[in-house]
Amino acid sequence: MSVWKMCSKKYDDGTCQLMIDFNNQDATGAMSGTLTFEDQVFNITGNWAASGSVPGRNASAFGLYGVNQQDATSYVAVTGTMVGPGNAPESIAMNLIRAKSSDGDQYGWSGTLLPM
């Protein structure tokens, strides 16, 4: 099992807009853990595929989904690609969309995550 703890560019106070803390089953590609986006914590599940693990797979990529467990539920859907080994990525290029049931707003984010 590998653990990914990464975040977007840190603000001056040391916080970041997006942070992940994932536990990954390296043998199966299953992902679980938390994603914190703008101070909302989402419990996530998903899957990743390692480059080189099967013929023709030339990039490491993942997809996941999560909810924030609040009465006015927010949802996130995320995809990304990784640079470096799957058990310890050097960086992740990530795209996120959040939908809020409180007001119907949708918000998209894309950026790079680095190890904490």
C-alpha cells in the first residue's frame, strides 16, 4: 500500500487550496482517503492505473469521486495524471469539478500537486 500526501501551491500561511491524503492499493489500483478543497473535506474512492503495468499504458492516470458528508452535500469528481513512481508521485496534474447542493454552483479547478 502506498500513501499520497500532496497539496497545491502553498499560501504564505502554509495552507493550500487543495490537499490529498490517499491510501492506495498498489496491486489493484484502488484509492481511498480524503481530499480537502477550500477547507471542505471529501471522503473519496477511485482507481489508478500505473504506466507500464500493461502493454500500451504509457502514462499513470486516475479517477475518483467523493462527497463531503454535510446536510447540504457537495460532490467532487477528479481526474489526473502522475509523474514519478505510483507509490510516491513527484507531481500530479489534476482536474477537479465540484457541485454543491446548497446553491447549485459548480466550480472547476486544475493545477499541480506536490508532495507535502
